[in-house]
Amino acid sequence: MDAHDKDVVWLYGKVRTPPFSSAARMEAGFLLRQLQRGVRLGMPQSRPMPTIDKRCHELRIIDQNVSWRIMYAIEPDAIIILEVFAKKTGRTPRQIIELCKKRLREYDNASG
């Protein structure tokens, strides 16, 4: 890790094999490393999630038969992981959105 890289702060979730395939885990690691280095990812790898917060995005990782999502927020000094889940419908479940909002609020309160 370079001295200028952002930290990755895991509030919730893990990227492990299983349930991720090795290829999906490696893709997740590569994309997270890009974020640490300050690279702004766009579609199809990442999508903004303003319904959670203007700082929030979702990493989109297509695995064998599963679409994984890693919800994250970009801070000046860190990438905050809010949730990791298998997406099964076209819309992000309301429960996931509310959990991410809550976790980000708690993070902001604890670090503020």
C-alpha cells in the first residue's frame, strides 16, 4: 500500500471464497484497490447511490450466477464499506438502503 492510498474501513460484510468465486473475489479486490488509489469508477463497475448519500456508490460484481454488490462511501481519507450482498432483483432492497444510511450516520457521528 502506498502512503497516499486511502484506508478501507469495513463497517459490515466480507468478500470471501465462498460464497464469492475466486474470480469475483479478485475482481472485488482489484476494484477496491483502484478506489484506494483515488480512481473514480463508473459504470459498469460502480454506480452512484444518492438515495443513501451523495458520497455513496455500489460496486457491481457479476459472479457465476450471482450479482454481488458492495455498498461504499468515499471519504477524503478512506473508503467506507457499508454492506456486501447478493442482489436478486432489479432494485436495491429498501432494507439495504436504510441499513447503509444508518451505518453511515453512525460512522459520521463516531468520527465527527
